[in-house]
Amino acid sequence: MFKKIQLKKPEEFILAQEIQKNFPGYKIRFKKQEDKFVFYLQDGVIYEVFKNFLKEKNINFEIKIE
């Protein structure tokens, strides 16, 4: 018998897949914090492109560079 696996936060899973697809090779961590997502970039090279990507998705976000 198969168990049905339910993801706790499907929107975060879908977002992670899209980030991985659009920004391959970059390590981008994020977490949901109240009403917004906080993203952690390892370098600022893709900052502007990533910011525009999030705006297109209508995501409330904050970006921090590590």
C-alpha cells in the first residue's frame, strides 16, 4: 500500500523548484517569515536579475547577501 506524502508548504517547494530551474549553479537559501520570504544569496552578482524574477512572481520578499 502506498502512503500519501503531503508537503507542509507546497508554495515553498514550488518556489524552490523554479529558483533551481532559473538560477542553476547558484546557492540560494530562503525561508518564510510571517508575510514575506527572506532570500539569502551567496554573492550579489545575480541580485538585480533575481529581484526582477521575484517581482514577476508577485512575491513579497527581502534579499540578504551573505
